[in-house]
Amino acid sequence: MHNYIPLSLYIHIPWCVKKCPYCDFNSYTMEGNLPEKQYIETLLRDLKQDLSLIQGRSIKSIFFGGGTPSLFSPQSIGEILDKASAFLDFEPNLEITLEANPGTVEHHAFSDYQSAGITRISLGAQSFQNEKLAQLGRIHTIEETKCAIKSILAANFNSFNIDIMYGLPNQTVADALFDLKMALSFSPPHLSWYNLTIEPNTIFHHKKPPLPLDDTLAEMEQAGLEYLAKQELAQYEISAFSKPQHQCKHNLNYWKFGDYLGIGAGAHAKITDLKTHTITRYWKTRYPKSYLETDHALLAGSQIILTEEIPLEFMLNALRLTAGTSVQEFETRSGLPIASIATQLSDAEKKGLLIITENQKIKTSHLGKRFLNDLLTLF
């Protein structure tokens, strides 16, 4: 069996200007100046400790997530990349994404991030209506979003993404379509369009805002998908749309059960031992203060994925992809023979939730997309 499994690198920058009420990511409101120098030193120490896990494999994509990574200066981002490249083998045409928020990027020019090595920007616009932005606790305005997008376009990045949410407090179907049309008026190569969900341990969970009813939400999703189907962006995952050649390589690697290193406060990793095919998840110390203490262990914990859990772990994301997956991909990434899930595949196919093609592709049917959770329970 061909044992190549792509490897990505995730770098977590945990600070924000202000924590949003819907956000359950490991992020913290910044107080005073950020400890950029100290954090970079710790990131590199973190990376060095992980090198033994990857058995000399090369990196196919890098993603700076947060928090708000664009709070770090272009010089700091460039230093992280330069120093990481001394330990890691970067593949040619490496995709390097930086998440940015319109309310913070005015401090640094996008062209400077490009000079530092960033090839792709993911901009958290979320809405093009100031009232909705205020309800979401966002610190930026529509004008700042437009300004940021124009700045990204002027810098000529290889690609960029605009993040838009729907199902916002008091949102109508017309509101949701307005946001989509505004986002697409800038011709982004990539769009992330996803439903606002209320997560535990968020302000919205404790003080629930007036969200659209389920029927309105379903209508919103249907209208949005119909509108998007007429655009030059193709849906390749439940919430991801792109022009040809502009799919997000980093996210695709997650969705296809690839491997990834994770460095930074609270970062997660998934690594396959290519000899034994043991798959292990790792996670780092969560709180920035503890993470930065030199005598504190950076690794907070690890867990081997049990053989019986692997099929569900694999299908959780692979079945979200429009193109689905393949028998070969399942066997290579999971280390299991396709026969190990033959019964589940057969059940799903009989229920009309899965399509298995002659060339051994495994795809979610139209019905399966509607009842994805039911489909996943079969694995």
C-alpha cells in the first residue's frame, strides 16, 4: 500500500482585539503589547520538539489561525516562516494562509505580509451589514471590510478567501443574499459560507440571541445555494466554494484525513506513524501565559485513535466533500482495508445516502447531504 500521507503545519496565534460572543476558539483579548518575540521563540521550541514525529516528511501547506494572526507584524510572520524552513522541508508552490480581520489589518499592509511569505489571505468579513456586525460583536465596519479586500486585491495574492456567515440574529433571507452578493462583487477566488452555530462556553450560549427559525434557515440555505450555483464558484465542500485551482489545500488536507502538525497555544495535531500506521492526536498547552513559561511542558496531551474509531474519524469530513473520497484514499489514510467497512457502505447505499461509483469513488447523495448526521452514525 502506498503510504504517502500529506502533511500540513498549523500555527496558532491566540490573541484578538476583542473576543466575539459566538467564538469558541482558543482565543484571548489582548492586553497591552503582544509578546511577539517571546511567542516566536516558544513556537520554534514547540516545532523542534515535534520534529521526531514527522519522520522527515515535507510540508504541503501552512495555516496561521487564531485568534487574529494579523495582529502579529509581517516581520514576525516572516521570521516564523524563515526559521521554520530551517527545520522543515517545504514543498514547492507551498500554500501559506494568514487569517485576518478587517478591523485589525490597517496596522500592517497586506503587501508586507506577501513579502514575508504569505500566499493566501482568509478574511473574516462575516457580514456586509453594520447592524449585523455589531450584533456579532465584530470590531470592524463594512467600509473597513471593503478597504481590506481592495488592499488584498492590490497586493496580487495567489488566492484569498472571504468568510461569510448566515443564520445571524434577526437575519432575513434577503439579508443573507445581500451579504453573499456583496462578497461576490469582489470576485474572490474562494468563499466560505457557513451557518452561525451556538457553541458551549460562548457568550451567545449563555445569552442566546434571536436567531432565525429553522424554516427561515432552510430557506436561507436553499436560496444561497441556488444563487451560488449560478456564480463562477463551485461548491467543493458543504461550506466552501472556489474558482478552479483555488480550493484551500490546507483545509482539503484536514477534510481528507491528512496529517498536520500544530504549534502554538492550544494547537492540535494529527500524525500517522508511517511504519506502524498508528494515528495519534496531540494538543498543546492551552493558556498563552502557561505556554510561554519556559519550564512549562508545551505538550498537554495525546491520544491514539482506536482502530474501531478510525472509519468515523475518516468519514466525518471526507463525506462533506462534493467529490467524496475513494477506496484508495480510505485505505491509504486510515490504514484499514475497505472490506472493514463493507457492511456500513452497503447499508448507506441501500438507504440512498451514499453513491459508490464504478471507479470506486464514495460520494454523499443529495439525500445523504440533507441527512449527513444520520449517514455518519452508520460508521
